[in-house]
Amino acid sequence: MKAVAFLGLGVMGYPMAGHLQKAGYQVTVYNRTQAKAERWVEEFGGQWAKTPKDATQNAELIFACVGNDNDLREVTLGSAGAFQTMAAGSIFIDHTTASAEIARELAEEAAERQCQFLDAPVSGGQQGAENAALTVMVGGDEQAFETARPVIDVMARAVTRLGPAGSGQLCKMVNQICIGGLVQGLAEGLHFAKKAGLDAHQVVDVISKGAAQSWQMENRYQTMLADEYEHGFAVDWMRKDLAIVLNEARQNGSRLPVTALVDQFYGEVQALGGGRWDTSSLLARLEALDKQ
């Protein structure tokens, strides 16, 4: 089996790396907080390294799932970064939600080292990562994608190449645009139902059988009505993603009025102390306005 490295053991990376190890790959992990890397090894086996370049030096495939562009640049191009020791012919697969610009930059840097870089952001959240049910959107060289795909499949239910470097990140931006509008619509619908004196649970039972049905409705309405927002994808992370989206929109000339408004609403959720609440907390914002 291939020797692989995994850089970043957050709520997504931790279980993703675990799936690879359980599938029989020889996994070496790196995490900024060493104690978490040690805990991962205790749970799954494999080994941990003190730096990205130490984790990478014997790996054929290198995976990463870190916070943002700056974090990604540090674990790749930093003095102790993975690109310092990547072997010719190896492939770097980045699951971070980052900008298309850095994906293109790192693809060029990798090529200069006779390596390949795939931007491969994911959708499905912590639950998808834990259940190996992620949707993976990939940009980069087609042959590198076909080589890496059987390994990515271990962590995913759907893996699709969209085009050259940056295409995966652009697709993830579309994903976040759509989610933002859906969650706001669901929050407003539930808010309206309650204000109108309807049984919101009954309403969802009815409309979820028609055109209004969505993943967000099926998986989030009950916790929203219970005022439970301590799970799922955090508002802080969503705002990071939407900042990337809105910056890209300014560059390509697309008009995203709803996305910009939802981003503003998430800023209000943060002001309520809900930065770590999940994205369905847009309903909490509406209910907080009622109390003003």
C-alpha cells in the first residue's frame, strides 16, 4: 500500500486520516498541536512527525486539511513545509477550503519540483468526514487525479474532477453560495411558520415532500426548532469561506447580492456570541431580533 502523509488533524482531518490508516495505507500525520497527533496515533496506529517536511519525505501522496490560505502556504512553502521534501512524482492533495489563487500558485510550485498538486475541497461537514461520506471537488492534472482517486475514495462518497488547478476551489465556492441562501430561506420559513401559529414540525413534514425539500431542511430543521446550534459547520468557518467567495466574485464580475447579505447576517450571529454555532443559527439571529 502507498505511504501517505496527512497534514492537519482538525475536526475534518482527524477522521479523514483515520480512514486512510484503517484502509491499510501507511499514514504519517502532522498537526500543529503535537498532542493531538500523538492521540491520533494512539487511536489509529501509523506515526506522527514534528514538521510537515518530516511527514512528507517518504510519502507518495500528501494530504492536507488546514485552516486558510496562510496556513496552507506555511505547511507547503514554509521553511519546514512539505514542498521541501516532496519526492519527484508525488502528489499533494489539498482538502482545505481556500482560494483558487493559492491552488494555482501551489500547482505551479509543485510542477517546478516535478510533482503534482490537486485542490480538492470537500463538502459534508464533520459528519461526512467521520462517516467517509464526503463530496470532493477536484482541480488539477487529470492523470494525477486518476492516480490519487482510489485513495481519496476511501474518505468520500463522490469524487469529481472539475478542470485545471483552482477548479475544485471554485466549485466549493458555488457550494457555499448555495448553502448560504438555502439556510437563510429555511430560517425565514421556520420563523414565519412559528409567527403564523403553525406547527413548524408539521409544516416541514408537508413541504419536505415537495419542491422545498433540501439537505438542510432534512438534517437541520429539528435542531433549529430546538434552538440547538452546537454541531455542524461553524459560523466562523462559513464567514471565512464567504470572504473567499466574495473576493473571487469581485474579480470575475459575478453579482452575489444574497450571498453578501447572508454573510452580513452571519456577522450578526458572531456578534451574538455565536461564532462557533453551526450555520443553521441564522434562525437564532431572527429570534434575537424579536427580543430587541
